[in-house]
Amino acid sequence: MKVVVIGAGYAGTIAANRLVKKADAEVTVVNPRADFVERVRLHEHIAGSGTALTPLTDMLDPRIRLVVGAVDKIGDGTLLLADGTSLPFDRAIYAAGGAPTAPSGTYVVGAIETAELARQALADLPDGAAVTVVGGGLTGIETAAEVAESRPALRVRLISEGEVGASLGPGARARVRRDLDRLGVVVERGRYTEDDGAGLVLWAVATQVSDLAARSGLAVDDAGRVLVDEYLRSTSDPRIVAVGDGASVPGQRLSCQTALPQGAHGADNLARELAGEPMKAYSMGYTGQNVSIGRRSAVIQAARRDDSPTRIQFGGRSAALVKEQVCRMAKGAAKTARYAWLPAPR
């Protein structure tokens, strides 16, 4: 049985590693680059305080074949690559993930290619230069804080149309604002415009996904995510399991906390199918959110399984240690394929 995994982020990597351990299958991973990208560390990559890259040869089980290349189209049992080659498959795991875009002249935080360009552009800035981060979600908060802490002589501004840290509870949001103030980050509510003297602009609004599924003719939602059944199979081609950012799963948000259980469950269901066993419906509940405020502080927000925040939150150095451990555990889970999660609330 030939299984191809499209994409090697958190979802694709854990799926490939889990499947090769559980099923007698020939597993091939196709990814545009030879590195695993820790998207939760891209703000560190940009600021020069860390790296988000690990060779995929260090992340994938040695029984897995790695093909470095871009998938141009998913055909009828065949992947067509951009270089003209094709890969036949009996089953596929679609983990193409996000494909964030940004206005001209800005750098997307959520993509490694532009994050590397932003890293160099930031390093070249003189003291006193302006850096604007657009987006008040967790990625924007982390990026603004990381830049401000690593380059305190820069003028860092965070622009958000909505409330900064809106997904957090009120106590956690207040803690985030205090920490940003401590680092000298100026927070502004409003819409970014190109003519406001923003300086270097880092775009931290990432809701777009790869258009590979749509241009391949798979059934997708309005955002381009693959429509799936309760087993995470494509509703238009049951040979394909979709996981991670590119899967349209109700009640799930874009995060590694979502990608890992989806990737693991998708692989488990393929292993069940190959063994002639019935598939199991996907179910997952959240535990909380973590946001770094530089290298020495963070905010941890506990959540109910439906992802709504509770009153429980804490910050400071202890929270930074927890956040770092969470990031390491996420990468470790993708590599070892060992991961457990809570079911969705009833």
C-alpha cells in the first residue's frame, strides 16, 4: 500500500511517523523544503533569538521516503509535482497547511521564506528605526515582544483592528498589556495603511491556507479547507485524509494543538482501514493557550475543552518555562508520534 503525505508540518510529520509505526505501508512525505518548521518559533527566528528549522531527516522515521518538492496537483491516485514528476498513491494524507499572504512591502510572520527575509531586514535596521507588527492575535503579540526584547533600541508598535489577545480571558489580556508596556511596545487599535510611516512591517495575520486542494478539484469550504467527514476523510475523495490547517473541521482553530491530534488520528484511521478494522470518529478538546512575551516571560491561559478561557491564568518566568516546554513537547510529539489528547466536550 502506497501512502503519500503532502506537507511536513506538525500534522504531516506526526501522521507519517505514526502511520509507519502502525501499518504495513510504503510512506512517502512530499514537502517543499528539507526542513521541519516549528511555526510556534517563527517569531524567535525573525528576531534572531532562536531558530525554527530542523532537518526533516532528523524528524522522520528512517523508513519514510522524503521527496523535496512542491505538489502542483492531486490527480486520480497520483500526485503531480511542479518539476513534472508524478507519484502514485493508494491513500493520501493532505497536510498542506497554511499559506499566509500579506500586502506588498510587508513580511509574513507565518511563512519561513518571508520570516528569513524579515530576519535579515531586522538585523540591518539601525537603532531608532520603526518596526510595526500587524495583528493582535497570539502571533502578533509574540512577534512584537520578541523584537522589542531582542532590539530594545528599536521603536516597536503593534497594530490591531480588534482587541489585542482577544482569545484570552480578561486577566490574561491585562497581563499581556502590562508585559508589552514593560518592553516598550506601543499598542494601537486600527487598520494598517501603507502610508503611515510604519517602517519595517511584520504581518502577523495568518488565516489563509494552501489552494492546492481547491485547484485539484477537492470539495473545500469558503476558505479553501478540505471538507471532511467525521473520520477526517475528504468528502469528495475518501482515499484522502485531510489534517491540520488545511482541513475544515468544525470548532477547530489553526494551531499545533489542533494539528497534532488531527495528524495522529488521521494516521490511526488509515492504519485501521489497512488492517480491515472500522475507523473511529475524530474528537478533540482544548486545554488552553500559551503566549510568549520575549524569552523571560509568558502568559498561560487555561481553557475549557470547547476552547473558551477560564479564570485560571498565570505569567512571568514560570509561565515562560511552561511555554518553552510546550513548544518542545509539540516538536517531540511530531518526531516520536506519541501523543494523547482530550475528547471534545459532550
